[in-house]
Amino acid sequence: MPTEAAITQVWIWSLVIYFVVVAVVALLLTLILMATKQIKAGAAAIWVSGQQVANNTIQIPLLARTNHLVTKILESAVRTAGAVAAVEHHAGSCPHCPECVIGGKPGGVR
């Protein structure tokens, strides 16, 4: 039969091992908690960056419409330049300009 001293010694060693295990588990849980906080902060930063990218790129579909409108403006500018060149050519060769245009004299631009 074990002695009272032996039983006391087993209890003491059991408590020491228990507290060591509890301390290790507490340390590991603390490390896990710190890691989850870092992951959460990283995910929040990614979320903010994603929202900024979305805000910066939301206008991209409108560029197709802008491109279409700019093409129409360019076509109109080319036609206007052609008309101006025709008027300039007429004015250079017509001795009655600008009266022929304003007054509608024969040979004038209409």
C-alpha cells in the first residue's frame, strides 16, 4: 500500500503537470487569438482596397460612351474643316466675296 507521502507527491506532480499544461494551452490560445486579429486586420485592409479599386473603376463602362461621342465630335469637326476649306477656296477665287455669300449674288455659295 502506498504511503501518505507517496500519495502527496503524486498529487503535487499531477498539479504541477496540470498547471504546465494549462499554461501551454493558454499561451497557444493567446497566439491563436493574436493571429486571428492579424488575419482580421489584413482582411479589413483588403476589403478597403477592394472598395477603392471598385470606386476607381466604376466609371470605366462610361468610357465606351465617351469614346463614341468623341468619335462623333471628330467626324463633325472634319466636316466643319471641309466646309471651312470650301469657303476659303471660294473666297480666294471669287472677286465678289463676301458680298456674293451675304447678298446671294450669282456664282456665290449657298
